[in-house]
Amino acid sequence: MNKYIVAITTKFHPLANALRRYRIAIFVISFLGIYTFLIMQVNMLSSKEPDPATVNSQQQTTKRLTIDQGSIDRILELEEQNIDVRSLFEQARQNPFNE
């Protein structure tokens, strides 16, 4: 068993010296290869379009928000009764991002 380890060590000794000598170049090439692979995967995944069947199934499961007419009438009635609320609604319609 021991002689096999010695034989393997002597065979790979020149390879180990070469790897040790070019370790920076090997690291840079490996890093660039991995980086290129990741960029290609991100590009492929970002340009991928969903299939229409998936989009349709997701749209069917999404519930639409509905407000009944009674609630709308009540909100409008409260808006007309209070001047501060009316000005708040008008200001929000003109500039919805103003705080």
C-alpha cells in the first residue's frame, strides 16, 4: 500500500510543481470562467418570457377588487359634507405622491 502512494506521489510531483507555478493564472482563468457562466445564466433567465398558459392560470386565480355602489355613494357623501376631506381628495388627485 505504501509503495502505491510513493508511486502516485512521484508521478504527480511535476504536475503539482506546474500547478504551483501557474496558480495565479489558473485562479484568474477559473474566476473569469465562473463569472462568464453566471453572466450568461442571468442573461438567459432575464430574457425568458413566461408561457401564455402560466400567465392565464395566474390571471384566473387573481381576484379583482370590486367596490359596491353603496360604498362609493357613502364616500362621496362624506366627501361633500367635510370641506377638509374634499380638499384632501382634490390635492391627492392633483399630486398623489405629495405627503
